[in-house]
Amino acid sequence: MTKLPSKADILDWISENPTLTAKRDIAKAFGIKGAARIDLKRMLKELAEEGHLEKRKQTYRDPDRLPPVSVLQMLEPNSSGDLFAKPMEWHGEGVEPVVLYVPRESDPALGEGDRILARLQVVHEEDHNYEARLIRRIGTSPRKVVGIFRKGAEGGRILPIDKGSDREWMVAPDATGGAKDGELVEGEQAGPKGRMGLPKARVTLRLGDPTAPRAVSLIAIHQHGIPDDFPPEVLAEADGMKPAGMKNRTDLRDMPLVTIDPNDARDHDDAVYACADDDPKNKGGHILWVAIADVAHYVQPGTALDREARKRGNSSYFPDRVVPMLPDRLSGDLCSLHEGVPRACIAVEMKLDSDGNKLSHRFHRGLMRSPASLNYQEVQAAMEGAPNERTADLVSPVIRPLYAAYAALRSARDRRQPLDLDLPERKVVLDDDGKVQSVDFSERLDAHRLIEECMVLANVAAAETLIAKKTPLLFRVHEEPPDDKLESLRDTAASAGFTLAKGQVLKTAHLNKLLHDAAGSDDAELINISTLRSMTQAYYSPKNFGHFGLALQNYAHFTSPIRRYSDLIVHRALITAHGWGDDGLTPHEIEGLEQTAQHISDTERRSMMAERDTTDRYLAAFLSDRVGAEFTGRISGIAKFGVFVKLDESGADGLVPISTLGREYFHFDRDAGTLMGSDTGRIIALGMRARVKLVEAAPVTGGIAFEMLEIEDEAYESVVPSGRGRGRGRPGGKSRGKSGSGPKRKQAKAKKKDAKTKRKVTRQRRK
């Protein structure tokens, strides 16, 4: 009879062999054959039921943490030269853990894209959860690069467009792909490093003129690997779709559900309507309807459309284009709630009392016909007594009742106290040629807030319904700030003379009090930025951990299925929960909700990075003809390599390199967010006012460099390095010995202590 391993033996094997976790692999490892496989299956089932393992299809994993031995993929070194790695498979709850690779002297050099088998150790550091030691390198995935091709005698080179990347890639004569000198190209790694230690690459795609105005977003799309072409089978499926009919739907075509969007909106996936509640038991109450495009009718599980939508995760928005999650036949036509045409929708009818509390709600799968597609500005103007031809007939029956319902919702919002940050959003405005015409700060109207509150309440209703009906879904999770970031925020607040409550469970109301106290002061922007940086990043999860920022316990994304896959999952869950049809959530989807949540959280971050990089490049282009000009701004970031300054005029962020800040050594305090000069004791901190001169603006990379002229209205003597070794130490690059550093450093510490005392006195006076 075959001897069975113990449960501990099985767990050890799974931890040490993360790529061999199928039942057959485990049976082979322990020599289990024949009837003994039944006993092994029973043991694996027991381990799963006990919570030690999580079954995923035919494999088993520890659901709560990475195994001691894991397969990792190396990431690009950060600005400090540290190497981090991404676990190839993560099935735990919450966000993916961060792994720091710690090399030994004998380890081979590793680069981005390399895959390794590593032994992990749990740590509790500020920026990582695990440390990894190399066991062996198991393979690589071709690294990609987007850059400018420079033709040479022996092929050419690719100069990456990434900020901070100065490493070129060599291209052999037979690997240029016909690229011309100065052309923007995409390449991939082609074999080991060549001469001079430079990586080799082959050109895989020619992207055209990098200076063309509309190349800016194209660079970000390819740099971040965002799919921007739909496969033929996906387009064929979309083109074959027909408009939904009335079968098994509630007829909402006579209800004046209007869409309210930006004036340049490409799609309309939500519509609203409100009226007074005629129930005498609900005096002063409201009935609020929110109708959302029924994307689930068209994009059904297992189809080519569904696979592509999940792959993309979300739409990506740029100043000159949109990379949609769905083909235009759906996103711009059948799923868009255009005025005057019948459109399939899933609508929620919500009953509010006079104070904005939701008393009840009910979902419908319906067919609607919007009487008007409106924009925020014209709705606001109509409410303020200046309607246009489109809104004149809608003021009394539609717009005023919506604002009345919003007034009640706003009252409920004020009581709930969601986080109330005041951070204006930048908007890059392009002319007809695609060049930057201006950089504006988006206007915030009550019409914007009206729609936001309607959507938030609809999202809450979706989450509550699915919880009540015990239907799996994806929650939008935003966890409370970690203790270390809260302490840093408290220190920042204290240095500005404000107080953040301590010794109690943190609520958004505490943060709002801090923001309110700082409003109108010179430190308002500092407090807002610091509060934002203390927040964790929101993500998707099949487990409900609440939404801290909105001060809501139950929250799911339901209102934008045209542009977010998470919302499509919630729509399918509602279809399943109500028994509306066979196009709801499938068992296979339910089994894979954790992987889907992780994937779409990743694609969301990818889009955010691409959109931010695009804005940076447009801002650099906007400033490129103003090199030498002076600007005012605030210090928005501190790093050991320099100081970031955000300009008042455009919101552009640029770097003042540490090498130009003076001929003394600057101590970087990560927790306090400060740089302190070792000789002068000068402290440079977040939020300080600054005047800078623009030294460089590179549109291709988005890099902006400044020279510091003033800090807090005091002239600053910058150093422009004229040779190697200048700027970080004494003149000429010579470092000071220990004997010369003592008194100076003690002076600096004394000055820092004195500065803290002055801040405390100021804070006490403000109380």
C-alpha cells in the first residue's frame, strides 16, 4: 500500500514548488498511484476546507500569502537603484504584495523582464512586504522599449523616451525594420548585451514622427502596453449586434431620463431623472432614477468581445483620443444612451426622504429613450435662469427636480462626511492641429456634484442588493490609511500649525476638519497634497473591506459598464440575482473573480500612469518655448535626488536636481518629507513657496527641469554643476572627513530642533 504524506508534507511541497501544484504533480512527487489518489484528493479537499489551501481549477495555493519559494518577474530598477519584483501569481486578498530583490555578490546581473525562482522572507518595511533571494533564473520575457531610432553605420540605436532612462539599445543592421533616422519606434530585446554593455533590440513597430502633436498619447499607449487595436473577430462580433428589443424589459421610454456629461463626451452611459414623492408618508421626499447602459446584453461571457474587454480592463482617456474598452459600434452607438433612440438599460429606482436618506430601492431591466443629451455647463446655466433652446422645456419637469433631489443628497453627504479634498484637476486643451492651446483647471459646478451624488447612491444600491441576494460581485475597496502614513501626515500638519486627532479610530471627518482648518491658509495645498498621499490606492476585490474615502461600508462600481469591466461584472451579477436572463454571471466567472479583480486593478493603474505621462509630455511641450522664464509654485515632492516644484500657472511638475541645490550634503528624511543641508541646516520641505527658472522642457520624455531662485521669498543660491563631482559635496567634489563634520552637523541639528520649537509655539498660538 502506498504510504501517504502528512498534510504538513503536502503544504511544504506546495510552498517549495509553486509551479507544480496540480493534483497529478503532487501525486507524482510522493509516488502516489492507483486507489491512493482518492485519499490524496480527500486530504487536499480537507486542507482547502480548513483554509490552508485555495483550490483554483486543478491547482492549490495558499490564499493568504506568497509561498516561501515563488516565481517572480523582475521590474525596472527604481530611481534609487533598488530592484523590485512582481509575483507571477498572486491569489491573496487585497493589493499585490511588493517584493524587494536582495542580490548576493555571486548572483548574476538581472534586468527587467527576467523571471526567477526565489526564496522569500516576510518583512515589514515601508515600501515592501517580502525580500527575495535568488535560487535560479528560469527564463526571460522579451523587454520592450519605445524610443527614437538613430541610424548608424552598423544598424543603429534606440534612445528610450522614458524619463530618467539614459541607456541606449543597439540595433543590428538586419533588425531595423526599415526604421528611418529620428523615427519613433517600438522595439524588443534581441539576445544578450552587445558591445559596451548595451542591450540589443530589434525594431518591431514604426510609430512615425515623434514631434507630431498627436504622437504624444501614442507614445504612452505603446510604452505602457495598452491594446489599441481590436482583433478582427471582436470587431465582427460588435458589427453583428442588433439593438435590444422590449422582450422581458420594463418600458421606461416615456420617462425623461436625461444624460449630463462633459461637452466633449464620447459616450453616454448614465441617465438621471427625479421627481417629488407623492407618498404622504414621505413628505418632502424624492424619487430618483439612475439608468445605466445595459452593456451585459451585448457583451456576454465567453465571447471574443468579453475576452477583449477583460483584457483591456477599462477605457483609457487622453487629450486627443480614447482607447475604448469596447468597439465603437457598442461604446459610441448601441450602448450609448443617445437622445431620441431606444436603448437597453438597467435602472435603479430610489426613494429618498427630505434629508437625503435612501429609504428603499428597486432595480429594473428596461428600455429607455432619452429626450436630451446635455452637458454640465448648459444644465447649470438653465438652473441659474439662463436656459438655451435645448434646456428651456426641461427646466421645470426635469432640471429643477434633479437639483431638489441633489440638495437632499448633499445634506446626507454632509452628515456622512466623505473625504473632501480640494485638488483642482488639470485639463490640457488642444487646438485643431493637436498642439497645446492652454492648460486649464477644470471648473467644478453643482451639475458635476449632482451627477456624482446620483452615481454614488446607485453604486451603493447595487452593492446592497447583491449582498442581500448573496450574489458574488466585485466591490470597490478603499482601505483606511496605514499608521506610518498617518504619522507622517500628523507631522506635516503639526509643522504647519494644525492638529490631526490621535488616539481614536480614524474617520474621514477627522481629516476633513484638518482640511477645513487649513483652507484659505498658505498651507492649504500642502495639507491637501499630504492628505492625498497618506491614502491607500483603491482597488477591486470580491471581498468587502469598505470604502474609507467615501465613508461607505458597501460600495461597488455599477454606473460605467461602457468603460469599466468591473461595472460589467456587477451588471451580470444583478442579472443573475434577479433572474433576468441567461446572460448573467457564470460559475466560471465567479470562480475567477479574484484573478479578475487583480487584473482590472492592474489595468486601471496602467491607464492612470499612461494618462499622467501623456499630460506630462503635453505640459513639457507647452513650456518648451519658454526656457529661461521664471515661474512661481510650491514644492510638491521631496526625494533624495532632488526637489519637485508644481507651477501655479499650469500645474506642471518639474525637478530641481539636488546637485544644483548647493555645495553641501543634503540629508533626506523620508518620513518628514524634508531635505536638510549638513552645513547650513537649511530645511527644504513640502508645501514651501518657490520661484524657479525653467532650464529644460523635453516633450518627448515629458521631463521638466528647474533652477531654484527663491524659497519662501528668500533668494536661493543655486549651483549649476560645471564638472564631474560638483554639487553633492564641497567645491571640487571633495568630501569632508569626520573631523570636519562634527560641529557643522551639531549646528544643523540644533537649528532643526529650534525650528521644531518655533512650529510648536506657532501651533499653540493658533489654538
